[in-house]
Amino acid sequence: MSAGFAQALPFGARLLEDGRCRFRLWAPAKKSVTLEIEGMRPQTMRPAGAGWFEIDADCGAGARYKYRVDAELAVPDPASRLQPDDVHGASVVVDPRAYRWQHPQWLGRPWAEAVIYELHVGVCGGYAGVAARLPALAELGITAIELMPIADFPGIRNWGYDGVMPFAPDAAYGTPDQLKALIDTAHGLGLMIYLDVVYNHFGPDGNYLNAYAPQFFDEALHTPWGAAIDFHKSEVREYFTQNALYWLMEYRFDGLRFDAVHAICDSDWLDEMAEIVRAAVAAESQGRRHVHLVLENERNAAGHLQGAAADKFNAQWNDDGHNVLHVLLTGETESYYANYAEAPAAKLARVLAEGFAYQGEPMPSHGDKPRGTRSAHLPPSAFVLFLQNHDQIGNRALGERLSVLADPQALRAAVALQLLCPQIPLLFMGEEWGSCAPFLFFTDFHDELADAVREGRRKEFAAFAAFANAASRAKIPDPNAQRTFTDSQVDASEALRAPHAAVQAEYQKLLALRRRYIAPRIAGASSAGARVVGDAAVIAHWRLADGAGLSIAINLADEPINSSGDFNADINAGTGAFGAELIYESLAGAAAAARAGQLLARSTAVFIDEPAAQLTEPSA
């Protein structure tokens, strides 16, 4: 066992070697600030210049405190490590080194080995509940767990995107040490664990920064959540850079997923932060530790993604890939899916060959403004491919999954494409056994805010045909109702029963194939092209790192695609893998048909041109 890790934050409450604690707060709108520690006399903090106030106090771990910024208002610490009484309560001094790590030497795993499993901690029973599920996920073939945001939010249940205390893991899920034990347990099983962080806004309840640091925001820049966080200010940049370091260094997360960075007003900060994080991790581990940084970015800005530069981001969530596959699987073309309704097979081919579907073309839902930049130069591993995630399920009015919306045979074909192509796959909790439970948008707001959130949620769907009138919108679940949360809980025991057990067995088989054939060859892989062969059919080729060829033929249409013209030449283009070894077919006979010049309806066939005997297993 090893003593814990600590990130020496330049603000908040920091334990000193002499047994005291240093408190530091940026309050540029105030002339004085008082530290109030429960059980002690109030202490006036000394001005430290540039809006900073600080003091060293005779207290240790467990002390409860607030900052009084005026006669009527005492506020929690915006860098609090623990809020046991929720976002309006007192902050607590935490000794970050108190937890004794079982696996302190863990260095992570290469990005090429990532198979990501996104989950919500609350619906899985808190930190301890997630830890109990880890052995089964490791056995399935998952290599990385991604937690939806855990920053302290108001109430006891929340999606996670209403957090207001970025440094405090929500106490509704357990203690800081229980969170560390979850991460430690994951490492002991060979699992990486990532955290989704939200730096583009604060939630609507419990953020006190405007009371003493309104400079934290730029009132001239508006976002869906109000005034934009002002990343042009050095204090703001440092606050969030330190937060990223805190989760990676003190809690030992293996990576971070950055939510909706297109809503961050200064995108230069992203690259600055990534460079600082990379340098800190390299210095601590002599360059041996693997840490992964992943963006969600509506702008499709390829410049942030890691190519030759090792100080950028590993990958971006491939929303284009999801959206076009969703259109092909469900036929839905409302809202942003309208952007993928025209020539969806061509868009899928571009996603598989080049990453982004939109690389500067006008996009209808953006008022035909150009979206995206060129991405063909990036490796396939620069894109995280998913069929479902928290957004794409939870942002539906009724939270339906593809297990409810899509044809099972077509869905099986799409899963095979996702798990056996060289992009990095992400699964959403319960997807692996075909759960039909909804995942809904839920919060724990009260009074007027609860009413506003409920009505706002229902108005979001007024433009959809199914919710065009008030009566239909009234059926949309109330985000604040307890049942909305409990209905979103998945029952893992379903995976042991028919028909779910067969679905999970198929996922396990596919992940074993990925581990054997694909993962060892992803680093250095490149596209060899993708071609449209039907309205919903594509054949894609990749040259893997050791020169092996991978080909995937997928047809999501209800009818087979028959040979015509130069069809046979087309399917043998690139790697020539249709004369090579079949490693998977989602439908019996799909491979033989592909070799004969036909893609069966709702099927996928996967070929590789080098025997598996020449491969080596990736690290455990």
C-alpha cells in the first residue's frame, strides 16, 4: 500500500506541513473576506493582490468552513474538495493523502486498447455500486470506464451537467475515499477509468461566484446557460487547468472527456491546458503513464486532435458517425438528424474513411453555415464511435434506446461495424445486453426552478411531430420526479436472462475479436478508402499498423444489394481482403454473398488479410 497523492492547488484549502491549513480565495469584487471555521472565531483574510485573499489557520482535515463575503452572505469554497451538506452547505477540509492506494504503480493502458463503457454513477448505486460491477465489465472485454460528471450538484440526483463545485465529487454517491477506492479497484482489474468534466458552464443552483467574482464571467457573451465563463482571464484558465490536473494526479483518473467545448469562448485554452497536463503527467512518471484526453466538439475542429503532436487531445466523440448510423437504423430525420437525411451512405463512408462527415460543408441545422475542418489526415483512433450515449438517449423526450427503435438484425450489423473498425468504440451502460430501460433526463430541483426546468424540457420538443400539442408534451416525464430517476436505472441481472444473455454473448464475442485482431494493430493504422455501394451500404478498408488489411462490408437496407457494373472490382479494391480470412459475419451467409458480389440485407461481414496466429495479445 502507498500513501495518497495530492495536487497542490494554488487556491482553496491546502494542508501545510506544520499542521495548519492555508485558505485562498479569488474575490476581486470584494474589499475584505472573512474565513469562518465552525467552532472557531471568524478570521479576517489578508489581501494578497490581484483580488486574492488568503490566511493560514490552525485547523486540519475535517474542519468545516465558509467564506463570508459580506454581512448577509457566507459562501462555500469554489475549490471545495467535499460538500457533505450539498452545494449550499459548509465546505470540508480534506487530507488528499489519507487514502492508501493498493495499486499506486498503475500506469494505464495505450489509447489503442480503449473500449469505453459510459455509465451514470447514481443509477448504478454510487461509487461502491459501480465498483461491484467492474469484474463483470472486465470479463466482457471493456478496458475503460467513463463516469458521467460527478462534480457536486444540488440535490441527490442529477444527470451531472448541473454541477457547481468542480473539485467536490458529489457526496450523494459516497465519500472521496470511496471514489478513490473505485478507481483503485478498476486499476487492479486492468481497467482504465475516465471522468466526464464540464467546463463550459455552471448549473443554475448553488454557484456563488457572481457574488464575489463576477469577473469570472463575460456578460457580453451569452450561452444556453447564461453569461459565458471568461476563459480570457488567467484566473479562470488556471481554475479549470488545475481541475483537470486534480482529477488526473490526485484521484488517478486515466483520462478526461471534456463536455461541449464548442461552448468555451477561448478555444486556445484547450491546447494550452492539454500541453500543461501532458507535461505534468510526463514529469511525474518519466513519460511512462498513459493519460487520455477526449473532446466533445460540435465545431469538428481537427486542429485540437493528436496527430504528430503528442501534447494535444487523443480523440473526439464522433457525433457525425452516431448521427448517420442512427438515421440509417431508425429512419428518423427530425431535428439535427435532418443534416444526415440526404445521402446517408455517402456520409457513413466519409465517417469511416476520414472521421468527420462535415469538414467545412454547410449544415442545414446551422443555417447552412459551414461546419468542420478537414480530418482525413488523422488516424482512425482520433475518433470515438458510438451507437448510443447519455446524450443520444437521454436527450430524447422518452429516453428510448436503439433496442426499442431499431430492427434487431440491422442493429447487430451496426454493432459489428462499431466494435471491429479501428475507431475507438464507446458503449452506454446496458447497451451490451440490449436493455430496454429508458435513460431519461433527471434532476432534483425544487420550487420555481423545478417548474422552469420541467416546462423548459417540454418546450424543447414542441417542434417534433409526436409532441406538437400540449397534451402530448405533458406525457414527457418530469425531470424532478423520483420515478424519472428510478425508471432510468438498469437491471444488470437482465443480462443473465433470455433474450439479453444472447445479446451480451455477442458483444463479448465481438470484443474478443477486437482484442485479438484489431487492438494490437490500431496505433499506426490508416484508411484505405470507403465506397458507397447502395442507399444504406458501404464497404470500408483500412491498412493496419503491421500492413494487414481490414475490410468491412455493411448493408443496413431491408433488401440485398446485387452485383452490377464494376461492383466486384469495387469490393476487391484497397486491401483485397474479400479473398482473405473472414473473422465475423452478423448474418449467416453474409461473407459468401459478399465474395459473390452481393451484400445481404441488414448484415455486416468483416475480413482480414493476415492469419490471427501472427498476432500478439495487447497488454492486460
